[in-house]
Amino acid sequence: MYRTHTCGELRISHAGINVTLAGWVQTIRKFGSITFVDLRDRYGITQLLFGEELNQQLESNPLGREYVIQVSGTVNERSSKNANIPTGAIEIAVQSFVILNKSAVPPFTIQDETDGGDDLRMKYRFLDLRRNTVKRNIELRYAVNRAARNFLHANGFMDIETPFLIKSTPEGARDFVVPSRMNPGQFYALPQSPQTFKQLLMVSGYDRYYQVVKCFRDEDLRADRQPEFTQIDCEMAFVEQEDILNMFEGMIKSIFKEVKGIDYTETVERMTWEDAMWQYGNDKPDIRFGMEICNLKFPAHTFPSKSGYEQLINGVDFKVFDEAETVVAIAVPGCSEYTRKQTDELTEWVKRPQIGMKGLVFIKCNEDGTFKSSVDKFYSEEKLKAIADVSGAKSGDLILILAGTEERTRKAMSELRLDLGERLGLRKKDEFKLLWVLDFPLFEYAEEENRWVARHHPFTSPKPSQIETMIQNNPVIEDAANYLKHPYANIKANAYDMVLNGNEIGGGSIRIYQRELQEKMFLALGMDAEEQQHKFGFLLGAFEYGAPPHGGIAFGFDRLCALMGGSESIRDFIAFPKNNSGRDVMLDAPSSIDQKQLDELQIRLHLK
Amino acid sequence: MYRTHTCGELRISHAGINVTLAGWVQTIRKFGSITFVDLRDRYGITQLLFGEELNQQLESNPLGREYVIQVSGTVNERSSKNANIPTGAIEIAVQSFVILNKSAVPPFTIQDETDGGDDLRMKYRFLDLRRNTVKRNIELRYAVNRAARNFLHANGFMDIETPFLIKSTPEGARDFVVPSRMNPGQFYALPQSPQTFKQLLMVSGYDRYYQVVKCFRDEDLRADRQPEFTQIDCEMAFVEQEDILNMFEGMIKSIFKEVKGIDYTETVERMTWEDAMWQYGNDKPDIRFGMEICNLKFPAHTFPSKSGYEQLINGVDFKVFDEAETVVAIAVPGCSEYTRKQTDELTEWVKRPQIGMKGLVFIKCNEDGTFKSSVDKFYSEEKLKAIADVSGAKSGDLILILAGTEERTRKAMSELRLDLGERLGLRKKDEFKLLWVLDFPLFEYAEEENRWVARHHPFTSPKPSQIETMIQNNPVIEDAANYLKHPYANIKANAYDMVLNGNEIGGGSIRIYQRELQEKMFLALGMDAEEQQHKFGFLLGAFEYGAPPHGGIAFGFDRLCALMGGSESIRDFIAFPKNNSGRDVMLDAPSSIDQKQLDELQIRLHLK
């Protein structure tokens, strides 16, 4: 061993003993004939004092930033202590030292606030990983991993490894494929998730399974997506939705406790997908703050108690609202005194192409009880008051209203709400709010192909009460224009998402375990019997030999770690991430391979 | 939840309570108007009693093997208890039941001794996994995983995930490659091990790393090799070989204790590679039994105390021995009375093509002190006694002697020794003997290319005392015939293998951490500066910024589990293994993929 202690462990109680440390030179400060060096390792920083007698040696063997050295000496109490670091009470009076390895001058500073840009830090990721801020993320990731495993182990789950070289069954996302040299012309695929394997394990009777496992999706990368990512993947047999919600609520709370020391004692709120879409404009609401969306055309959609308001905004000949499919409002607390400049800025914000609205209507609910709006010529004070009541606005609030098609308008209002939450400091980094979103639609409609697609995945069960609807009806959509009238349009999935601070951190479902229902599902997705057999014959077969009821969930481990660490960028929480083009710029991968490798695989490039 | 208890937990103390169980029907036994059913789940078996009143229902809804049912009833004390199972004191008087899912008749019996052949069980792996014998293996695997993680965590190691989509740098084994759609014409490779990443983590200062991680090698599969396999992969910084040996000896002992309840208190034996090769004929000796090999031509090679025996077997005009490069013997204990038939059989055994010897010489060391050999006409009684002395044979032993070229003869003797150990019951399944093999040669000679290849891998350091030899000499072999005289031929690696009962379970080394030495190593392996930069530029670069001394080890997790489970077949310890052609016969993978997928990847098949 090159050391007797780490750079983080020596205290005043060690004073007087001889120690050997090894680590990296963080800083060098010369004061006349003595030199102070801060020595760094994974565990902390310890101050070294090179006295006069070692100066000669230091001159012939000068140290530099990031040199790796080994020093021996005595632990001494410092005269001027540094209360900011745990070792700040002591220093090492160095008696001898060895330079274990030199270092070139790093391309950026190894400090919390570095001068290195993104690209440079990615190329030299091994240096970036030395920075405290990055190290804390990697440590947090391990802590989350460990806490999850401990909870799952304590609850009888078993880590069972599933294969990485599997069969390509592209559903939704593209598979990465791996040519097989021993089976020329054939390919393995890398798993998008261990979904079918964990279901088979349930059929096999291993009723509580988990894995912290890499998954792969060959998608066009958006910012903060990685082609390989990690899931905490879990499955249970003999359970219903309620059992899963309780179990995994417990897991996340246990992680909060172990990793962050947070007692998340309150019950996790639950919300239907329908409510989430109408009250927050998206299916992963950030409920750290209110500002719920109010549907001004059909307020009862949002608040069942507020019926009878259908004429709230209609009937005053304001065409923008009259003609809009959807008119929605939020009440922004305490912003009634926004200036013209500020409301103009908001209007510009919603008119940006990413948001795509034509304009923004506002109503200022003045502190004195009066109202001032951008639509005063259409709406009387009385009408404005009624709108304010319905929107839940109080004196001092600013009501913002958007109008347009349902999907776009809800989405725009969701963005606007989040942006204002951010501006008003309502999205606190150190506040954590969990939410279960439930009762998703089982299907979405694919217009181009005039068929159903699975909203979650093809193995998700409908609500038990709707299984008959699914079995008894023909999934074919005869009348494309009225697809919403097809009985399948109203089937809800037995599925659930866990949302943390407006981000989906986990999702799952109760699975189909009956062959007949699974076949019906595949058929609804446009897969005929032959294709079903080719792609999923093993699963359909398994369902014939005593498949138990089962369900599960998968957590996005990268995202969970990022959110726990107060960041929304997963890349900072992955030791060796890829960039937005799916490249590892440190390795320079992917790269060309030898002709010999291509020949052995019996494939050729065919570049466009 | 479909159950209140599992099928393994009810005891006499539960008598009288109402319970609900769910599981699989193991057996059905009818006795007149009552029916006994054994219900099975992951945790055990519970006997169900369907009384007269339920018979009607059972007749209209008959049960079958492997049906999934849910039953409610009362826990009753059994009149005739079954002491063989933990729940044997009770049974459930069923009050109601539901068939959750039916089962077709399984293609083989779900019992410890099944009637299913290998292929059938692989195709229906999900049923095979239900068998107790397989389940115990999977549970043992999880226990080993957990024990390893607990030990490593307690010792300050961090699980840090390394990427799966990396760069192809084929060294030795072939890479599996993954075409990149977003970078047409370029490929990722799947990692053969996280070797370079864990070294980078050491450069980054994460001084204790581990991972239980999938690795991939596209090799022609031998029996019991898998294209994807799992390693317990570890690395430490600021350590020397001794530190690694102590740490991981501790890990394996801790696994033995936690998983098998075995206190492995003795220090793990250590042996040089040279000794292993001469005394056991291979580099992973099974030291559960003796029968060490004796080198009759140069006994001092094996036993330094036995010098001066050079004329032991020469000089009697027995050409077979005189002309052989190597003559080796083992003394088989207590077999001096082997019949002619038995010695003939041994002779035939060594003459099989797999062993490839021309014949076998034996000397019977009779109990009365006389000798009888197959070479009596060449060797006097006195000579035979001398040979017996040198071979360590006692009265009653049978000495077996092989002669031929060094490599083949040692290997043949190793096989013969193991075979006899097996026959004599000396390789006990429940005995575990660990061994460190040390001081491997750093290089092997590649005749075709007249250059060096790394015996372990290119990142292994030579012994510290031999670094200068490596740096100062030109690796080029000028005189191919005398390659053994090249200074590199005698360089020993700072490497170590852990052997358990004659199987390598782990191997590792102290790594090179100096750029100059690493470049010299690559050069010795025939890699010029350009190729070095292309393949390993990132690592050479990293060594310029303060790389600490470091080393590590990787354990073959599949093999370790198999050996702990008393088996030598890793396949039985993998949930979803591939067959010897690398196929998953359950999934039917690999398989053809759509033309659309090929087009998107811009590759084409080019089948021979």
C-alpha cells in the first residue's frame, strides 16, 4: 500500500503520529523557504508543509499541478486552522516525498468552477471526473444504486441478470443490432428493456425480480438522451396496481431517506392522466406549485364543482375565444402589477415557434378589487370577475389566457406555467414532490396507418373492467374520421407513472398474462398471427403454461440520480456519457472497423 | 395482493387462521371424495385439502399440473405430518378457490429429476427455471452477487457503470460490433471487459472501483463458453500486488462465509507459475489432492533439494527416455496392485488423440518393498527404487511415467493426474481449495508473426525490477530460432490468478501507469505509434496527467457461482443462457432483420 491514511481522514487526534499519504497536487504555495502543498484524493484534501530542509529537493524535483506524489511525515496541529475542511486542523510536516507520476498542465482547471468548456471536458472526461462537483454526482449515483438494492433486497426481490444479445423485435423505438459471425446473415439486438424476460421470470415463479440494467435505444438523440441508459427494472407476481404503487412509493422514500436524509412521510399524491392533462397541460405535472390550469370553455372538465359556467367567455362576440376549440387560463400569484413591458414579453414568449400561440390574453386582478384586462372592450367588469372566480385568482394575481386547438393550447399553457413557476422561484431545487399519474389511455391513434399503437407498450393490461370490451370488439377502425367512437378509444391502461418535480422518473403497468388478450393486443397493433409468432412466440407460448398475474415498473436511473442531485441533465451523472450525436468523444467511438472484421461478419458497407 | 402468505411460511403456530395463497399446482391426489393438492411458489410447497363440499366445483373446474390458482381457507394441523418440508405440519382446508390461469401439460416434468432433455429444457427455459434444482442455482447466484457487493462496499469500493457502446480495439479475442445508424459506416464495439475504463477511473482518482458487469467475446464457442458473460470487475489505486491478494482473498472468503457458511480460515496458498507448470502440469492446479508431478530428467526443476539425479533414468540405453525432451512421473497412492487390465486401460487412455502420448510406463511399488515395472529389462531394482524415492512414492503406490516433448507431456500428465484424482475420489465436491498462481511470464512468443503477445493483456506491468529490462531493450526478435534468449523472454508479469479446485476464477495484474512503458509494451506487441494512437490514444493521453500506480482483478462470476454450487457447467447458473452455437433457442435469436433496418444502417449482407 502506498499510504497509511487517506487525504480525508486525519484529525487533531492524530497529531504526533507518522503517516504516509498519496494523492494529487492540488495547489502549491511558496512562502520564502517553506512550501505548502494541498494534497487531494477521493476522500479530501490535506495540507503538506515542506520545510527548509526539503526545499533543495523540491528545487531539483519541482512539483506541478496534478502530479501524483507520495509523502511521509508527522501530523502536526496547524497554527491557523481551516474550518472549511474536515482536515483543516492539521498539516503534515513532510520528511520525505516521492514523485509517483508527473502531469502535463491540465487543459482546464480541476476545480468546482472550471474554465473548461463542454467539449473539452468530454474529451478529457478522466480529468473532469476529478472535479469535486462531478465526483459528488458519481458518488450520489452509487448511493442511489445501493439504497435501491438494499430496499429491494429487504423486500424479497432478487437481482436476476437477463441477456444482452437478444432478438430484434422493433416496437416503437429502433433496436441496436449486432451481426452474428457464427450465424451469418443473422443479428442479435441489444435490449430496449428486459421487459419480456422479466415477464418470463414471473411465469417461472421468481415473483420479485429486479435489476439495475443497461438498456439501449437507437433513437435520434434529443438533448439529454443517451443511446445507452440505465433502468432500475422491477417486476412482481400476484399483485394488483395498488400493491405496486405502495411498494415503489416505499422504495423511492427509502432512497430519499438513505441518500438525502429526507423523511418523505406524506402519502404520494395520485392523479388521473385526464386530470393531469386538463389541470397541468401535461402528463408529468410539477406539483411543487399550484397555478392549475382552468378550462374556461368547460370549467367542469377541471373542477367538477364548477358546472354551469359554459357561457363564461362565450356570447360577447370575442371571436378568438368563440372560435377556439380550447380556452385555458392560469392565475399567476402576485403578478397583477406586471408592467406593459412584462406582459408584452410574455406575449412574445408564447408566440415563439416552439410554443406556437397566436397571442396571450391577460387579466390583472388589482389589489383594490378592480380588473384590468387586454380584452376590456369585450368583457365587462362583472364578466372578468366571474372568470377570475372560476380561475381561482385572488386579488393581486395575473390571469393569463391562451386559446387554440386543444392539444397545442394545453401544451403551450403547460410550458407557460412551468416558465412562470421558474421565474417566480416556485420550482425549488431542494423541494421534492412525488406524484403518481394513473389511468392512461391504453391506445393512441396512429393516423398514417389508421390503427392503434400502444401508449405504454404492448404488454400492458387494460383495466380489469375493460378486458371484456377489448376481447369482444374488433380492433379494426372502420371509420377513420370517427376513431374516437371506436370502443378501444376509451380503454384505460392498468398503468402508472411516477413523477418527481415535473419529470417522469418511473413507469410501469400490470401486464397481460392471458394468451388470448395478448393476441388481441398484438392484433390491434397491426401484427398478424404469423408476425406475432415470429416476434413473440416464446411469450405467447409461456402464457400457456400457467402464467400468474403480474406487473412491474422501471425507473430511469440516470434521471432519478440527476433529479436527486438537483440537476435536470443526466449527462452529469454518467461517468462516461456520449454527446448528442451518440459519440464518445474521449474514445472517438463509433469508428471504422477493419475490412477483416466486416468480412468475417459477411456484411458490407453500403453508404448512400 | 393475491395472497396473505407464501407457500413456504405457514407453520403449526398459524393453525386456525384464515389465509389466502396463490401458486402453481404441483401434484393432485384424489382420495374418494377429498382431494389433496400440493401448491408451489418460489418459497415452498403447502398442502391443500379440498373437502367434499368443494368436490362439485373441482369436477366442473378441474385442476391440472402447473395451473395457477388462488385459494382461501383455514390453516389446520395435519394428522400425518411431513417432516421433509418446512410446512409439513399443516395443511389448508380450502374454503374457496379461483383458477387464475390454466396450463397446458408441460413438455417435461417440473421436478428435481426431470424427464426433459437439454434442448427441450432450453427451448422452454421458463419452465426449466421452475425446477428446484435450477432455482437453487439462480438463488445462489444472487447470494454470491450480494455477498460480493456487500464486501466491496464495506471496503470502500464504488460501483461505477462503464459504457457498453465503445470502440473496437480487437486484441486477442474478437469484438462484437454494433453498426451506428447516426454515424454511417462506423461501428461501436461491445466491451470484452471494462479494462481501460476502470484504469481511467483510477486516473480520475476513484481509487476503489467495482462492477458486476456483462462482457462480450465473439469467439468460436467451446463447451461451456458463453458469448456474453459476467465479471466481478475491480480496480484499486495506490496498491501493490500484495494489497490486491489480501483484499480479494478476503472477498472470496467473505463470499464463502455468507453464501455457504464456510469459514475458510487458512491463508490461501501461493505458487509461482513455473512451479505450477512443473508440479501440476498446468497453470490452474487442483490442490485438493497431492500426486505432484516429478521431473525425472531434471528433478531439481521440481524439488530443488533433489539435485544430482541427472543420471536417474539415463544411461541404461532405454531410448524412449533417453531421447525424450521431458520425462515426468506421478505416484498414485495405493494403486500398486492395479491389474494388467487396469494399467492397459490407463495406457489406452493416454494414447487417445486428445492426450496424444505414445505410451505409459509404470512401476508398481509393492507393499513388500519390491518393484515391478513395465521397463524391468532396462532398470534394475536399485534404479527403480531410486526413481520411486525421487517421485515421492511409498510402498503400495503406482508410479506412472510419461515421456515426450515438454509442453505436450506436461499437459498429458496434468490430465492423467486429474483423471486419477477423479477416479480415486480425491476431488471432493464439498471441499474448496483456493490458490494464488503468481509470476506469470509477461509475454508469449507468436511464431507465425515472430513477435511477442501479451500473456495476460497489454496493460499488465512487468515486475518492478524488470521495468528497466523492458525499457532498455529493443522488443524486436532478431533471431527467431533463439527467441528464448531475448531479454523479454524472461520478464515476469506483475500478475496473479486465483484458482479454485483447479479452475481459474479470477485474474488480474498491477497495471502499467507510465506512458513510456505502455508505448514500449504496445510496440512489443507489433503496434506502431499510429495504431497505438488510433486505438489507445485516450489511455496514453490519460497517463500524461498524473496516473497513479494501480492494479485490479476480474472474477468470472458465472464460473465462481457454478463452482460454489458444486458444478463445472456455467450454463446451469445463468437464467437465460445461449447454447454452444451462441443461439438463444427460446427466443430463436439471432435471427434475420428487416431490410428497412439494414437500409437505415447502410449495410448489406454479403454472404459467402
